[in-house]
Amino acid sequence: MGDLIVIRCKEAFSPSEINLGTMKAGRLLLQEVSESLCRELQPDLDKLLCEITGLRLVDICVGFFLERRERIYLFTMSDTVKCQSEQFARSS
């Protein structure tokens, strides 16, 4: 999707997190912790994604769907990400 990488993590919540998410304050806490972890891990993710794509990580956004027990990560990259099939086709 252009400069965006989307990662969908299924079954990403423990039963206690699901229980915490039944309250508004709990959902806010889950979001705050997720965002804090993203900020903390951003340098390592930037290095890893740069090795894979050759691009720099600009921003991370995380969302979650407690009903489906999914976390969605959006990584905004410094330029358009080429899919592997495109890169493979060019190198063949």
C-alpha cells in the first residue's frame, strides 16, 4: 500500500487483556501500553524494516479489535514499499 506496511496479529490478546478491555479505562490503558511499546521498539523495528525494505520507518500506529482478539500495526515508511514479487520479477 504505497509507503504503508500493515501487520495483522490474530489471537494477540490474553484472556486478562480481554477482560480489562471490557471497561473504557481498561481499553484506554491497553492503547496507552501498546503505543508506549511501539515508541520503545521503534529503533529496533526501524533497523529490521530497513534491512528488509531498504527504507526508513517514519511512524508506527497500533489499533486493536478486542472482539476479534487482533492487533493491527501500521508502519509508515520513508518511500514506496515494493512488494517482493515485483522485486523478484525485476531480478529474474
